[in-house]
Amino acid sequence: MFFLSEIEHTLMLPPHLLNRPLDEAIKEQLDLIFLDKVSLSLSLSLSLYFLHLLTYTLLADSYFLVKFRLVMFRPFVGEIITARLKESTVDGLRLSLGFFDDIYVPVPFLFSPNRNEPVPGHRNRVNWIWNYMDEDYSVDAEDEIMFKVHDVSYPPIPLEPKDVKPFAPMVVTALLHGGGDLGVKHLDCGEGSIV
């Protein structure tokens, strides 16, 4: 899920940062360029881990060749991860890790049998309820949910960004059925299973 990626990059430092300590200015600029960005080959950049200045050349602007490590988030298919409920709609569940919110559990990947009930006063919101051995179990916002990564996709960048809803550069499709400890962690349905 997390790994370090070593990157070498030629960085141009803007003039307004030249009066600051060099390491601090370079880190700030690298944060702007790399953090919270998704790269198809690397996945989601979370944090600068280590910075090593290799060389620099002072021209009209300052150019620096830097080597650094980034902490990256890239879940793999089949990985089991724990998240919290962010949103519940007729299309399924949306889960959050706190730093990443684009995890979706579509209806076919929920436990079965299930049903949804509208949440009064909230349009487009539902509460998903599973029926297990004639007992009903629902998912609440404070629940921890263990899911299995089914797919990680990188939707194409919209051509007309001004006309598009907020864009998710990386989307994780998850499933809750499949045995094991998948599902809501606090619901013990007997026989040692967790729903």
C-alpha cells in the first residue's frame, strides 16, 4: 500500500524563494509540484521523505538537480484495507482512508442479501442494510470497514475541466463480500464471522 519512490528532477526555483534557506525553498517547491498528485506510474504522492541536492547551476533563474524520495500510496488488487464510511448512496458506498476518499463499493460488491432505506431529510442518501440469519445490520459513518481492493483505475483527465464535476485521478473499486474478515468490523454475526 505504501512505498518509497526515488526521483531525480531538475527544479527551477522561483526568484521569490531565493532569499530562503536552500533546503527549505526546494522542499516547498517540490511539495507544490509532487504532493497530492497522481502519477500513472507511481500512484498518489503523500509526503517528501528525503532530499539530496546533487548539483545546481545559477542562471537567470536557479536550476537545481535534486534527488529525493516520496512516500507513495498504491494499493494492489487483492489487498485488504480498513477505511471509514464517507457516503452511502443508491449506487453503493464511498469509503475514506482520511488522506484518500475515492474508494467505491458498487452495489454488486456489497454483502447479499441487502436493501437500502432513504435517509430522511437527505436527498440521494441511503442507509445500506444487510440481512444475515434474519438479523439486520447497517453501516454508520463511525464504522470501520475492511474491504478488498478489486481494481485500481486512473480515469482520463477531462478535456474541458470547467464543465466537469470534481475529478478523481485515481479510483479504487472495493468489494465487501468474499469471506474472511471483510465488512464492518464491529458487527459480529455469530460463528466468528464479521459483516
